[in-house]
Amino acid sequence: MAFSPLSLESHGSALWRRPTDFQFAAKDLTCPISLSEMGQAMKYFPIGFVLSGKNYEPVVILGCQSDQNLFIGLDGRWVGGYLPIRYKSFPFSLLPIANDAGEIDTDKMALCLDDNFQLSPDAASGERIFADDGGLAEFVTTVSEQLSKYNNSIKQSLRCTALLDQMGLLKPWDTAVNLDDRKIAFNGLYCVDELALKQLPGQSLVELVESDGLPLAYMQLISMENLARFPSLIAAHEKARNISSPDLDDLTFDDSGNNEMINLDNL
């Protein structure tokens, strides 16, 4: 997704309509989540880590076949239980912007709008982005505040994963989803090394507790069992695909070969 900063000059009279479905995320295999979300997310999704630059970023795993989010129905409905803040806030995102020297400054954030999001031309059904006084409209202000908290929690998450990495507690997650006719393996996915965690010295455990790294580690470990739900989710999608209905779009599956690999390196 590409985003542009909101400005009174560009969006002062713009109208938008809240998305009525989640087709914008239908091809996502992962979604970044913050530490504050993991307590809810671990109930529904497997959670892992992917390398983003030099950071290990926590993500919920949403699928294992190319371009198929298993938690979005064919009609665009979200069926995943907990809804990640990243999706809840769409089409808005809070992103770092360039400083006067043209360098990205992670301390300077701007509320941005997805470039591909279609603004509403209908004044009767659209909502203002900016209010008459030039400030953000009330609902957009609420979204901005929510995203600010989310970004702060993401930073905390990355501090935790950096500490886990420093202590040698992250390892490649060599896992796969076993289907009747093939096995789909993951590449570029990381998890907590439970054995190394159990062998950690007491002082290091204290450091993990104080940094919130320990609860993050155990939430990730507990969530891994949710991967066992994927075969039944895939079967449900395939069944829905075969239903003849004008309200359902065809799903596309890559059935070439008996073994597949999903590469999550540097997402």
C-alpha cells in the first residue's frame, strides 16, 4: 500500500465513506500487530516474527497460500474474531515523514491516506476529513489518536523483540500446513525458542519481565497452536468457492505441485 500525508490543501473538501468490507486486505498473508493487541490476537491467529530491515516485527499469520487471507470471506466480511488495528484504521495510517534534510524522521509522524482509496463524490453519504475550522473531523481525530497509541505500542514491541534477539531467544520457525494433497511450508518466519527461554538465567528473566518481553514471548508461543486451524479454514474457503452465488467471487488457488513454500523474508 502507498500512502500520502493528509493536508488541508489536498483534502480540505474531500469526502470519504467508511469501508463496508475488507477486500483491501484479501491478499494479505500477514498483518503487523502491536504488543497491546497480542492478548486478543493470540486467541485467533498464529503469531510469528518477520524481519523488517534489522527488526523482528510481530505479525499475525493470516494465510499460507499466495494472495489468500483465510480470515476474509468471499463477500469481504472479516471472520477472524479480533480485528487488528491496522485494518480497523483503514484507509488511514500514521507514518514517519521526511525532515528538512529530506531524511525519514521516525519522531515526526503524519496521518496519511491510502493512495488507492476512492474518495466519495456523494455529499449525501460521504464524511468530511477536515472540519470547517480546518482541523481534522471528529471521527478522523479518533482514528489518529488510536493510531498514535498503536505506533507507540509497536515501538515497545520492537524493543522487546530486539531484547529477545539479543538474548538468543529467536529462531527460524520451521513449520508447515499439512493438507491432504500437499504440504505448504513457511520460509522467513521466526518464533521464540522455548528451550532457550527455559534455560535463561534468573537476572535475564527479570530483565524480560521488566521490559514486557516475557509476556510477549509466551503469547507468541501459545498462539502457535492456532496454525492447526488452517486446513479447516482452507477447506471452508474451497467449499464456499464452489457455491454458485452472484454474491461470491471466485477464489484462486495455486495447485501446482505437491509442495509449496510461502516466503515471508523481509516483508
